[in-house]
Amino acid sequence: MHPNTRVCVVYVAGALINGKNGSAVYDYSQSKHISISGSVTQSNVNVYDHDRGCHFSGAPSNLYDYGRSAHVSLTINGNHFSGYDYGDGHHFSGTVNGNSVSVYDHGASIHFNYSL
């Protein structure tokens, strides 16, 4: 999964699980904050990735990454989330614990950590 696609997924999952929109995600693998703006509700996502200069939007279950021209599915279950990146053809799963988010990228077989 592209690093910024993962960041967008983390932002959306965090907003849906915590019930609040933020303004950035800190990506420990890239050692930087990535600014994201927009709104996330249970029925609609419309956010903008300022790092790539592109939108990430749709229904949570059927998102579209305009920076990669690829769909991403996302399912929330309590404080856990999972989905599929159609751009790379791999599953992902993760957990939101307050402002900390951990994602397992099944394609890379690696855990990634973030702060909201």
C-alpha cells in the first residue's frame, strides 16, 4: 500500500472510531506530519491529502484515492478496522487506541504506527 494511502486510511478510520476530525497524521515510517483536511462522517468521506495534493473520498466502504486512481474498501468494527487496497491488491487491518493507530499491511507484511 502506498504510504500516503495508508495515512488517508488511518485518518478516516481514526475519525470514524474516535468521532472527531483532526488536521494531520504523524507517520512514524516517514518521520513526518501529513496535513489532511476535510470531513468524515459514517456515510461520507471527503478529505484532502495536502502532501500529495489530492482528494480521498467516497463512502467509507468504497473510498477512492485520486492520487493513485484506485479504490480502497474500509470496514470498522469497534476500534478495529480492515479493508482492501485495490491499487496494490492487498488487504490491511489495524487498531485505533485513542490517538495511536497501528496498521498491518498484508502486502508488505509490516506493521506501521501513526499518531492522530
